[in-house]
Amino acid sequence: MKFLLVLLVVGVGLWLLTARLRGPAPGSGEAGRPRRPAGDKPVEMVACAHCGVHLPEADALVEGSRLYCSDAHRRLGPAPEPPPDAPR
């Protein structure tokens, strides 16, 4: 019984070693994930003038100099006081 257990552990170890030497399987993990081109720049994030939630600048709704996360918040206008986590 002890010999069978040792054989099983050695077999699993060899299997893991050969799998690592072969590299990742096609379509799994890092190999299947598309890489971002080197020329892409980070997305600029902005805070909603009403609720303070951060969103990509491209998705924000603009009214005057203020940015909003949704049409409802744009209609409500800026918050009477800045959100608690907003920079001052």
C-alpha cells in the first residue's frame, strides 16, 4: 500500500513537471487573454457632481463644467455639499 502511494505521488509530480515545461494550454489563463497594446493610455476617471461616483470620462454626461454619471443626476444638479469621500 505504501509503495502505491509513493508511486502515485511521483506520477503526479512528473505530470505537473511536464505540464509546466509544455507551457499553458491553448485558450486558458494568460495565453488566452488578449494583451493590451503598448500605445494604449489609461482611462481618465472623473467624479459625478451629484453623487461622487467615479466613472470613465468618456461615459460621463456633461452640463456646463460639471460631469454626471446619469441623466437623472444631471437633472438633479450638483449635490448641496460635496460627497464625504470627495477631495477638498
